[in-house]
Amino acid sequence: MNCNSDKVIYMDNNATTRIAPEVVDAMMPFLTDCYGNPSSMHTFGGQVGKAIEEARGQIAALLGAEPEEIVFTSCGTESDSTAILSALQTWPEKRHVVTTRVEHPAVKNLCENLAQLTGHKHRITRLKVERDGTLDLEEYRQALTEDTAIVSVMWANNETGVIFPVEEMAAIARERDILFHTDAVQAVGKIPINMKDNAIDFLSLSGHKLHAPKGVGVLYIRKGTPFVPFINGGHQEKGRRGGTENVASIIGLGRACTLAGEKMEEENTRVRALRDKLEKGLLSSIPKSMLNGHPEKRLPNTTNISFEFVEGEAILLHMNEYNICASSGSACTSGSLEPSHVLRAMGVPFTAAHGSIRFSLSIYNTEEEVDFVLDKMPGIIAGLREMSPFWNPDE
Ligand SMILES: *Cc1c(COP(=O)(O)O)cnc(C)c1O
């Protein structure tokens, strides 16, 4: 199969990323020659186990964590489930969970189904967000109770890129002996993280959001944190996650974390500048367009822009004609006419939420690509508005 990726302008990196060529190189031996089981007694398998430990060290280094605090999982979603369900099993008598209204479905839908999973009825507090997508820390403080087992708040939002003050929030939870989990899938590799400096107990990350393969994730578990495994089985991961390791992907994730550390500076200078050029250009050349999310408290690669009175899905189809890949905040594809829960929680007006597009860049984007998108978008939006019954150019 040929996907013609060289023809594509890929600005959908919060959905998934290209595997870095260096990562592919690092993985290759483990897909071919080095096929031993890391748990085996013989050297053939044992050397694979050593490579896994090296990868664990590379991931720990990016996070400022200890290697033994890194547990490999199958994805970000598994890490999220593991952390939250562990806390609820640690304190089965505590029946309260604090989270936000803008979490990824991995946390949002888990929280909605807790009763079925645990056999207990839990009270869930979903913190509101402001119009710019930020949280109210006073509301957060007041939400915490004696009954709260765990707080789960994402580090950065996948749709808007808005960054939450999770370190401050974790410190507040710690004072009350409440466990704190953060879904850092979008933050890791894009902004500096140092687990030595904070009180976060659990952190989730996912390989495919930082130029490693799909199907591998990590749950960081702070040393000393009570933990109940989600997948029981063999003694892998010191009994914290059974199942023979996804060796090649783990090696790839290790390499990707080292690369992310090296590219962090570029992400926050060159990629940020490209994002800013794209954002400013779109907002200034297209009338009735607006930014969703706090302008500064944001990931360097993400911009979410609403083009009023047009349908996000229609915009994407027209962008697709030019091989431009991005995402929309409306969800007509899923059969509902409801715009994204994130934009709704922010109070983005209906006519704007429906026409929202998320552009998410990476180190592989170029200025030529940004210029191309800036050249095509005004025509796409104007063409769609001409056909829109809601659009009144004189308004
Ligand atoms: C992609 C994503 C996930 C899910 O990760 P998977 O590895 O795809 O399961 C969870 N949270 C956030 C914020 C994400 O962006």
C-alpha cells in the first residue's frame, strides 16, 4: 500500500504523528533479528530485556522520573484507565472523583461508566472551564472532599492545546491526601516536564503522539504510590502490568523520547512560530473567524479556529482536495449534530463551534506548507459561505 505521505500537508499531529525515521531505525532489529522474549533465561532473550531497560531509562530521562516509575502499557487509554481504577480500588470506600468537562474520551467515558466497572456508584465532579478553556482553581479547591479518591485532569487539551496548571493542582490534592492523575498524552515531548518538581502521582503518555508507534503507552507511577494492576498476568513490569512486552514499540518509544528532548527547543521556537504565522494569517484574512482557547497558556503546536456559519466537516472535505490534513470540532460523522464537548464546555456559540478546525503541527512541517494553507483557506471558507443559509455577508 502506498499512502503518498509526501504529497500530504499533515497538520493533524494531535490525532497521531509520523514515526520518526530514527525511531524506525531503532526498532528494526527488534522486528527481525532480536526476537527473543525479554523474560527468558537465555542471553538471546535477556539482551532484549536489557534493551527494554535502556528504553525505560530514556523515557524516565524525558520526564525527570526514576526508571522504576515507568510502566509500559498498550496505549494512552489503557494508562488512563489503569490509574483511575487503581485509585478507586485502593480506597473502595471513597466514592468521589474530580475531573474536568474537557477530558479526552479516554477519561471522560471511563468516568461515565465507573458504576458498571466498579460495581459502586461514584459521584463525579466535572470542573467547568472558562470561555478561553482555562480552569477556575477556586472551584477546584472547593470540589475536593474527604470522600475524593482521585483527581484526573489533563496536562494539555487535545482539541485546543490549552495547558492546565496540573502541578499546582496536584500540590493542592497532596495536602488533602488525594491521589492525582494527569493525562499528559498531548504535553509530553511538547513542553518540559519534570516529575521531580511536582506532586503528581500518575501520568499517562502515548507513543503515537510523539513520533513513536501506535499501540504503546506508559503509565508513570510515583514511587510509593499505592497501586492495583489493571491487567494481571505474568511478572512483567514488576507485576504491575502482565503481558509479554511490545518490544519493538517500547524501543521506539525510548528513542522517540530522547529525540523529543533534543527537539523540545525547536518545538517551542520554530514550530511555535509556524503555528503563530498560520493562526495570525487565518484570523486576519478570513472574516468572522476566531481563536478557541487561551492565546498564551497553550501548546506550541496547536491552534483551534472557528469559521462562523460554515460546517467543519465541509471545510475538511475541501481541505482534503488539496491534501491538507486537519481535524474538526464538529462531530457530524458520529451521527450526532453536537459539536465537540470541549468547545461546548467553553461556551463557544453554536454557529462557531460547528465551524471549528484544529490545526496541529510538528517538527516535520515547513513554512512552505503554512503558506500553502494560508493561500487556500480563504477561498475554501468564502466558497462554503456563499452556499450557507446562515451566512449574511452584510451583517
Ligand atoms: C490520543 C490521546 C489519548 C489516547 O491515547 P491512545 O494511545 O490513542 O489510546 C488520551 N488522551 C489524550 C489527551 C490524547 O490526545
